[in-house]
Amino acid sequence: MGISKHKSRFHLRQRTSPESTSNCRVPQFMRLTLLTLFVALLFAPALRSVKADEGHGGGEPKKPAQGAQSAAATARTAERNVQTPQGSFRVRMRQSPTDPRAGEEVQFAVDFSEQVEGGFGGSDPQPIEGATVTARVTSAAGQTVAQNIASHAEGAGSYGVHYEFDDRGDYKVIFDVRTGDNRQFAADFPVSVVSAPVNWAFWLGLGILALLSAGAVFGYGRSWKRDGVTGREVARKTAPVALGALLFFVLGTVALAYFEPPRERRATAAPPPARAETATGTTPAGGDPALGGSGAVITIPKESQLLFSIRTATVEQRQIVSGLRVTGAVRAKPDAQAVISPPVSGRVSFNGSVAIGAAIGRGQTIGSIEQVLGAPEQASLEGQRIQLRTAALEQQARATEQQSLALQARTRLTQAQRELQRARNLLEVGAAPRRRVEEAETAVRLAQQEVASAESQARVAQQQVRLSRESVARVDPVRQFPLTSPVTGIVTEISAATGQQVEAGAELLKVVNLMTVLLEAQVFERDLAAVRESGRATYTAPALNGEVYRIGEGGEGRLVSVGQSVDPQTRTIPVIFEVPNPLNRLREGMFVEITLDTSGGANVLTVPKQAVITEQGRTFVFVFKGGETYERRVVVLGAEGQDYYEVKTGLQAGERVVTEGIYQLRSTQPGA
């Protein structure tokens, strides 16, 4: 009985392995996969609604009216006054959200009105109804991004525009308006778009889906391997499960992307019509800056300040160069320029390094002039050559004779030295008197003098022979004359080419040194006294990119001279300044704007020029009050310098004014 039971169990296992289990594994896994996907699709809308409720705060959904009110409170408001020959228009825009993101729809509500003087309309702006309004979007550099964006009417004189920005960056939204009586105008507003934050829930869910799908396929194939199935059979049996896992992953990813997108999305409320504030009769505290009021306060969040790239500068006491503005020209110093000309007529040849813009040094050889004589000159030159050759032969004969005489003198000297030695030997043995020795010594000295004289004359004769031969060699119909530069500088002009025949004194090239230049200003005779008393000035030029340089006290350069004669036609006198030009940005003949200081050098309260705005006859600045607050303030200016204005009233020393980002501040309405 025990054996039969074991056999039956063995047969039972044989019947239920692997073929029978393969038939049940697939349905079980598919049922599990479909059940998981069904549960995910079932609960995803509920989770999405819960998240939306949490986004409103407190877990309770807000009423539509409250939501609209919140959106209006956070809407960005900007205003433009457009003056055209056809009328005076006001454009008021609201933007929601205030910090648009890439891939998110931005809603604009724009109100157009016209200021009608007199008539039945009184002095209040009248809404423009029945107008055709389209919008276009450009980049900050002016490149077109989108155009002919349609609008829809939202009320009396109010129009709505919706647009979705694809990428982050700075843009301009331009509204083109055509009124019912065919008048046209446009207004533009800046918009800064940021990237939407990454939604980590999507990527976490995607990772879980990938793990579940891969784990299911891996586990199913692993179970077959444990049962002894290997190779292609495992792949064949696992293929249906892999397709199901892939389908599960794709459907799960689609559902996840729908309910939890890769980047965060938020619900945006449409802004109210731009005339909603004015309809209630409220006005921003401190006056309306668009109408020229002073003291209006603008609140800009820190994030927007970074996006707008707002920069400030301090109002402080400084000396500014203000007074007489004249136009001048750049001149090269007389001793820093040269014109190179050939000394004789001939064919010019330049070195390979000579070109326009090439630097050359003083005394550097830049080429040569090859002079070729004509037939009459060559005939005369040939006669001179014959004469020189004859003279050279005569000198050669004379040199040979002198060498012979020198040789004879050296022979006599040798003989005299021998006689002297013999006389000394005889004197030692007493066979000759001392007188004979003295006579021999005298003969030796005379012979030495003759040798020295003969050798000197032989050397002179040899030099004369060499000079004669050189003279013969110099008698050539072709002559070379070097061309050298008298100054150090840059080649600015080349008036001839290599191989060209030029005349003596012709201009070949021009060399100029502009390390130090002269500025020649033309001053009217009535202003001459102020120039002589001051001697200070500033100058700038288009090539200096707005940079201003001082002359005189506190700056480089000096007043060189004041002209002694008046131009009878322009009634001006030349005033010459000498200034350094280290980067060679000033070129000869370039126009410069020179401000001759007539202020007396006093320190005054100043504000940077880029901080000053003039609109509708009023001059104002934006004053940084600290934190997120800016104040628009009217100022009264005095003298004007190159970089600064003198401030008479409206500012105090130590206050900070906005110098960059003014365009965005002007587009932001106080109280928004």
C-alpha cells in the first residue's frame, strides 16, 4: 500500500508539471497585471482630485468666486500711454499668472481706452469698442516667435488673449489695434518666462512601473529555469508575459503622464477685465506714475527683481564736467607720422612684410628703389668706366714698383745687419775699432727707415688699387637705393606696388603712430575765455562704446594749445588737446564729442544718466526704498555731464536709484 501511494503521488506530479502549469501561469499573471492596471486607473482620478484640493489649501475646494478673486490679486498689471497723430490712447494689461512657466498657458486681459479732450466724453478716457485686436510675440532681441494671435472681447473696451510659451526666456507681447474708424496703434509689454519645476512624482511612478514590468518578466522566466526549461523554450514561454508587461508599462506611463505630468502644472485663473479696478473708483496710493505722479510706490518680489536684472547706483556728490559741448576730430601728431618717398626715379620693390596695418620700426628697411640709366647716361658711364680702369692699371703698376722698392730696402737692411754683426765680433777680439761698429749701426738704422718708408708707400699703392677697382665696380647702369622708415608706427596707406616705376619724391606709403593723438575742437570766439580758464574737458566717440575719458585734472591728457587765428567763415578757433590712445581705438579723422568744462570744478549732487526717464514733459527716477519697494520720484536736473546729471531737487545723497531694469519697472503698475 505504501509503495502504491508513492507511485500515485509520483504520477500525479508528472501530470501537473510543466505543461499543465504553463497553461495556468499566463492567465494568472495576466489577471494580476490587468487587476493592477484597473486599480491604478480607478484611483488615479481620485488621487488627482485630492491633490487639487490640497493645492487649494485646507483640503477644501474653493468657490469659483474666491478663486477668481485670488487670481486677480496675483495678476501682474502694466500700463502704456500711446501718443499718435491720430489720438492719445491708454493700454492697460493684466497677466495671469504673474510668473509664467514654459508649456503653461498665459492669459492676458487688455483694456483699450482713448483720451478725448472736450465734447461729451469730458476728460475721462473712453473705452474703445468694436476694435480688431491681434497679438504677436517676439523675443527680447526682436525675433518673431508668434503672430496674428486672435483675441476675444471680454467687456467694454476689454479683450482677452491666451498664449502658451514653449521655452523659457524674455519675450515681448505686442498688441496691434485697429479701431472701428480704421485708426491703428500698438503697445508692447515685456514677459519673462521661467522653466516649470520637475514633477518628481511622475519619475518615481515611472521607476516603479519599470521595476514591476521588468520584475514580472524576470521572475516568470526564472521560474521556468527552476523547472528545468532552458534556452529558446524559456524565451518562447516568456514572450506573452513580456508583451503583457510591455503593454502594462505603456498604459501605465500614459496614465501617469496624464494624471502626473513630467513637469509640474498648476491651475491658472483668467484675470478679470483690465477695467475692473478703475470701475470700482480705486486708484493706487501715491499717485499714478503713468500720469506723471511722484511718490508712487511699486512692489516687486525678489524673484521678479532677479528676472528683471534690476541694478541700482548711489546718488552722491562728485565733480562732473559740464559746460560747452563741441565736435572735434582726431589728428595724428606731426612728429608721429611720415610719408616715405624715393630719392631717385626708378622701380620700387617692397619687402614681403610691408602691408596695410603692418607695424614697422624707426630705421627699418622696408624696400628699395632700382634706378636704370638711359642710353646717353650709359654711354657717359662707359667712358667713366674706361678711365677708371686705366687709372686702376696705373695704380697697379705703381703698387708693383713700390713693392719692388720695399723688397730692395729689406735686402739692404739685411746686409747692414750682417755688417753690424761682423763689426761687433771683430771689436770683441780687438781686430776692429769701435768706430766701425758705430758706422755699421748707423747704416742699419738708415736701412730700417728705408724699409718702413718703402712698405708704407706699397700699402698706400695697394689701397689706391683697391679703390680704383671699387670705383670701376660702382660704375653700373643699375643702382639700388634703400627705403627706410623715419618713424615707428603702422602702415596706413600704400600708394605703389612692387615693380612699379615711380618718380623721385612720389608718395609710396604712409606710416602713422597713434599711441598718442591730438583732439582738435572748434570753439566759437565768444567761448574762448572759458576754455582758457578751465583747461579741463571730457571726450567720447562712437568707437569707445559710450566710455568717457577725462582731460586735465583727474584724467590723462592735457591742453596743448589754443589757436591764434579765427576762421573767417566759421568764426571758430582750434583748441588742441593731447590724449593717450593705448588701444588704438581712436583713428585719424574720427569725430569725437568733447565737453569743455565751464563748471569751475565744484562737487554737486549727481545721478547717473541711465537712471533718468523723461515722459510727458516730466523727469523722474525710480528710488530703491529697500526690500521689495521702489518709489517713482520726480526730480529737477541741473548741469549735464558725460555720464551724470546734476540733481537740483528730488534726491538726497546716499539714496539708491535704478539704472538697469527700468523698462520692466515702467511696465509694472503700482498697487498690483
